[in-house]
Amino acid sequence: EIQAVKGQIKRILQRGAIELNDGTTIQADEIIFATGFDRVHDFLPKELLDQKEDDGFYCYRQMLVPGCPNIAFLNSNVTTLSSITTAGIQSAWLAELLKGNIALPSD
């Protein structure tokens, strides 16, 4: 069963918990960021925000910020084919990485 919750994320807590700006804490298996909003990054950890450049984040494969494990940006700030195609390709690659079928470069 899917229960949609609309709100602005204040921060992501441990073990799938999410704190919203209104103070509500919810458990989530998935987070869907919708379009039609101003991009806000203030919910991200400070060590990640410190790496943000004027034009965004430097990301390996436009998804993974070096040195910041456990977070990935999919279909964000880059479109090589189409928005739907890019997200699908990135999702498939990330799934293979998480399953251990491929590895990140050592550098």
C-alpha cells in the first residue's frame, strides 16, 4: 500500500525516517521528489553541502558525490537523452552497484 505524504523535507534521519519542516516524522521505504518546485538542498548533510559548486554538485556518473556515501541523485541537473530515459538508465546502473555487481573506481 502506498501512502503519499506531501511536505518539505527538513532532514533525513536514520533507518528510513524523515523529518518534515512542520516537525512531523514519518517512515519511508521510498522518497519521490516531484517536479515544479524550487530546488532546495538545505536538508542535505553539511559535508555534502560544502561540496556544492555554483552550478551544482560534481557527481560520478552524474549521480554519486565522491566522499558522500549513501546518497545518490538520479535525473538531476543532467539530461543526455530524455528525462525518462536518463532516470531509467541511472536507476539500472545504481541497482547493479547496490547489488555488488559493479564497483566504483578506487579514486
